[in-house]
Amino acid sequence: MENGLMFLMELLRLALPALIVAGAMYYVVNRYLDRDYKSRVLDLRMKNSEIILPIRLQAYERIILLLERITPSNLLIRVSGAGLTAAEYHRVLVTEIREEFNHNLSQQVYMTEQAWQMVKRAQEGVINMVNTAYQNMPQDAKGTDLAKRVLEMVLAGEAEPTADAISFLKQEIAQVF
């Protein structure tokens, strides 16, 4: 029994420094690997930022362009109602707004959820404005009459339905820089 105990004591005397060295090595290697991993993640994020940032900026530019194009005053200039009835012009305007929006749907991937919701509200606001202007038009009204009523609504409200969304997007972009 005494030989067994002596053997264990000798083994412990020889093994303990090796265990301490192994533990220290493990700690040092683990810290190095952890630091290396964090460094690689940071490098990857920086590279992604270099690629994604221009794409995000382009998405915001496209969405602001969309909002500018569907802003009632700009829309009415770009899409003329001359020669159309109010009903025809109403359909053309709503179709134009929806097509502009649908053409840019994929840009939401690069935007915050709050920004995209603002864009959707702006688009719905413009459609609601056009619909409201059209609702009480006489049957024989012309497209130019509808355009005039929409412009009167804009002037009465003193703000375009897209103004808040454009302002919000500009503020969000400013935070990046």
C-alpha cells in the first residue's frame, strides 16, 4: 500500500507541472484563437460594409426617386390627363403609382423596417389622395379636372403625402455618414 501511495505522489510531483503548463498553454492558445476569430469577423464585416454600403445607398436613392416620382405635383406633370376622362386619368394615375412602387419592391431588403413602412404609407397616401379627389367628380369630368382637384388637395394640406417619408429616409442616410 505504501508503494502505491509513493508511486502516486511521485506521479503527481511529475505530472502537476505538466498539467499546469498544459492548462496555461490551453488558456494562451484559446485567447489567441478567440482574438483571431474576432479579428476575422471584424475584417469580414468591414469587407461586407464596403460592398453593402454602396448597394444600400443606391437603394435609398432609388426609393427617394420613387417617392419623388409619385409625389402628386410631380406625378401630375409627368403623367398628363389631357384628352382623358377623369375616370381614365384616375386609372392611369393609380396604375402608375402601383407600377412605380412594384418596380422598387426589392429595395426593401436594404432598408430598415421603419423606413420601408414609411415608404408604403406614402404610396398609400398618394393613392388615397387620388381616390378621394376622384370620388365626387361628375361623370363627364375631364382628366384635367381631376388633376386640378388633386393639386387643390395638396395645396390645402400644405404637404405632399410623400414628404415625411423622404425626410425620414434622408435622416436615416445622414446617420450612416
